[in-house]
Amino acid sequence: FFVGENGTGKSTLLEAIVRKCDIHIWVRPKRHMVHANPYETDLWKYLALDWVKGHVPGSLFSAETFYEFADLLDDIAIHDPGQLKYFGGRLINKLSHGQGTLSYFEGRYRFAGLHFMDEPESALSPASQARLVKLLHSLRQEGKTQFIIATHSPILLSLPGAQIFSFDGEHIGETTFEQTPAYRLY
């Protein structure tokens, strides 16, 4: 897990690693040039990455773009219902935002790979966050998936055995669940 205050670079580093892994990033077009930051965009070029067992498939979930991405998935599934099995078995936007997000997780992450998540808790109730922790725990026990997650959620950070890196402070460093500001605050 990557944990820290807003603006500390969690999402920036997460996206750079995704780019370095050559995983497609679905993004909506930016409407304003003020969003462009070449230092963030090009960070991936300065990362070194080694695959221990060879390149694996992966995906990125971003809370920022998920609603529009869900529209696209639903459009595809309407024309090809067989696609629903990859995204929870139901049209995402027929559910509440939180239910659709959790349905997507429960369908998508059954497939092996390296999966990145940026603030997956944003649409989830505490009970749904607990369901996500249970899902992540069971998937880790199967040994076919690995997750790198940027979050503010102490519920997600409670995943047993999770490795947590804090972005608060001068340097990024490993920390424990109990030492995170989110845990101490709650």
C-alpha cells in the first residue's frame, strides 16, 4: 500500500509504475492545459523495473475515471453480453456507484496479474471496504494476483500481511498499520 496525505505523490508514483509495466491507462481527455505536468507524466522513464518471473498482464483502477470507464464497459457489454463475466456479471451503472465499483472488483480481479488501484475506497461504504479487504486477502492466498494500492483508508490498510509505504515525511518509507496517520486518526 501507498499511504499519505493528498499531494504527497502516491498516485503519481503509482501511475509511473503502471506506465513502466506497459499497462494501458484508460484516461479521459484533459480539458485544460493546466493539468499537464511533464514531471509527473515522464517519471516512468526514470524508473528501473525487473520482472522476477517474466512480464505479466495487469490493470489500473482509478477512482477518478471509473464512472466514465464503467459507461464504456456497459456499452461494450450491451453489444457483447459475454464481456460481463470480466466485470462482475452485471451492468455496472445499473447499480449504485459503490455497488458497481465492488462488482467490478469482484469480477475483474479473479484474473491473474499485477493490479494497481488508486483510491479504490472512494465509492465504498465501510462494509464494502471490508468486503474488498476479504477479496484481496483471498486472492493473495490463491497466489495468482498482486496489488499495489494508493489509499487513505484505514480499513484497506488493515489487510493482514500488507506492506505499507508512507509518503508522509521527507522520504518514502515502510511503516506499520498502527503507525499510519489514518489509523491514529480513526
